[in-house]
Amino acid sequence: MGDDAASRTDNAADGLLGAAHPPAAHPPIAHPPTAPTPDGPSAGAVLGGDRWARRVLVALGGNAMSAPDGSATESVQIAALSTAAGHIAALVVAGFDVVITHGNGPQVGNLLVKNELSAAVVPPVSLDWCGAQTQATIGFVLQNALTTVLAELGADRPTVTLVTRTLVDAADPAFANPDKPVGRFRTMQEAAPLIAAGQQWRDFGERGWRRVVPSPQPVQILDAPTGRQLLDLGYLVILAGGGGIPVVRNDSGLSGVEAVIDKDRAAAVLGPQLGADTLVIATDVDAAVIGFGTPQARPVGHVSLADMQELAAAGHFGAGSMGPKVGAACAFVAAGGRAAVITRLELLTTAVTSPLGSVGTVITAEGPAGHAAPPA
């Protein structure tokens, strides 16, 4: 959004912004040096005597699985997920009920490249198969990291990864208008035979051509009931990676489809099914910002659902960046969630253990003036 557009909405936004006071970001840690125990004397101090969250759904973004430069070798992914595991383990040891979902864009992109390079040797696999493979790969790496750090912190918590299906509507308009870029950029000459084979590609100008696929809305996370049972039994559950494997209902039952699901949209559907009261969308910025890229840029703090929806409608959040995260956070709260938080991964524990609304962008139904009683 340009300077003129930003200035036109500044006055309206002034009345909607909550106070944002994110603490200074600290460097990523794989193993938090101090973590409160659920029943120890430090737990009450960290939680301020008023624990406003109980079951927390953490949605990890791509920054949790790759290097700052975007590289995603095996060693880089293992190191990045180990860092994420440290922050998640701190929540677990503090006594929170934690469940994890994650993206898989770079991993699926790599599989698509392998498809292209080996198509003359082995049959390519479809996007739903790629999604299933990446759920398992990311899940086992994250489980290994969590097992290690939890043991070092003296916590005995079993972990599990669920290969998870997400139901979508076969009549979703996205299937008629594929617009989600996947895979790498190619020249027009490289894309031409793939287009001839039935794939849809789009010209992105100087960057080249890129494949586009449908991104339908998630209707239901089919395996969420199993995830909830495991949570209730005390497991630390990883599920719905990459938004879940997209499936549709047909005369023969369920079938996978060539599509990708936005993991934040899926998290908004998943949270209520799991009984989560809090959604934390872990990203690479302290908070959502209005007037981004302009001198008037400022972070959004604690706001009501209605105010955040108004800011989104004014065009403050880009469709390809913060927009989907804001939309998912609003949908989670609209479905009955107590709070949705958008902040950087390094502030995950601080955001949940600090007073409600003091870290990151926090959306609640009534905003800072209408705190409800903490959940039972």
C-alpha cells in the first residue's frame, strides 16, 4: 500500500490500535536456560498469577524451518526446528497444554522440483502426496528435537505426529481460479511443456514463470478428534502440517486433490476442534503493522475482533503476507477462541506467559476494555 493510501487511513486507525509493547527480541535458543515448572514457585511469578491461556495452538511459519536466507537443507531444517522446539518446550514445562501445526511450503516446493527432474525415470506424485510426505518428515524432525529438549528440562511428555487430512469443498471457487504459487520460478521455455501437460503457470514478470494451484478454504480437519484425544491423554501433538492434506468427498468416499491449504486458515478451523483457547501464529515480526513501509508505520497491539476486521478491510495487511494471518486470527476468535496472537517465534513463551495483550498483536472478542474471566 502506498503513502497516500496509508495516510488516508491513519486517522481511522488511530482509534483502533491497541498499545503494542513487545520486548526486545532475543536471539533464538534451542534449550531455554530457565523454564518454570508447572507447580514450582517460579510458575506463579512467570504467569503473573493470572493464567489467561490453557490449551495453546502454535502455528509455526516457514522461518521455523529454514535459515534466514531461505535455504532449507536437511541440516538447516534440523537446526531451525530444534530452535523452535526450545521455545515450545518452555511452554510445555510451564504447564500449558500445547499443540503444534506448521507450514510446509519450501519442502513441497523441493519435492515438486524433484518431480520435474525425475519425471522421465519415476512417475511424479501429486500435491496431496507431497503434503503427506512433508507432514511426516517435518513431524519426525520436530519430535526428535522436542524429545531431546524436554528430557534436558526434566519433562516426561510423549510426542506424536498425525498425518492429517483436511476436508475441502469440491465446489470451492479456488478450483476454478488457481492462484497459489508453488515450486520454483522457471523460464517460459521451461514452463511450456509443463503447461502442455495440463499444469497451470503464471507469468510473474522479471522473476519468471511459476506454477499456480488451487488453495481452497478448509472446511473440517478430519483427524482433529484423534488429536484431541491424544492431547487429553497428555501427548504433545503435531498435526495438520501444511494446512492438512486436502481431500474431497465423492461417491467412493474420500480422495486427495491437487491443491494446497493455507496453514493459518487451517489453524483457525483446527483450534476450536481441539478445544484450544489460544492461537499463536509464530512469524518473523514482533507484531502486525499498519502503514507498513511508510513513515506512519506502527504496530498493532491488543485490539478487539471488530477493530481488527476494520483495519483489515481498510487494506492494511497484504494478501500475500500478513493478510492471511490476520484473517485466520480473526476467524479463530470469531469461532469462540479467547485470544489470537501474532508475534515472532522468539517471543512465543513471553507472549503467552505475560499479561494478556502486552506482547505482539493480540485479538480478543472485546479488546483490552473487555477482558473475560480466565478459562476454567
